[in-house]
Amino acid sequence: MKGTVKRIYSDRNYGFITVEGEEKDLFFHRSGFTGEFDDLKEGNEVEFDIEETDRGNQATNVKQV
């Protein structure tokens, strides 16, 4: 799946991805990001998988496009 980084909280090691056509943004954690997390910026295009968790859907295997 593809989306855009909406918010990133580097100091807290997580962020949110906006997916076109979806109402809710997807949470992602640094541990689910492939690459250099500190290089990731708001507005970057990313590809990812979706994992269902007890807290809702979460983006995993996130990588910058």
C-alpha cells in the first residue's frame, strides 16, 4: 500500500501515515520502518503493509519511496 507521512515524532519514535480514500491515519512505530528513521520527513511518500493489532490497524514494513 502507498501513503504519505502526515506527522512524525522523531523524539517519540512514531508517526502517522495518510492514505488517500481512508478516513483514519495509520500509526507506525520506528521498529516498523525500514531505513534511516531520522531521514524521514513529513510529506514523504512511503510504501507499507497493514497489520491488525489490539489497538487497531498499524503500518509495518514502512519504507520511503
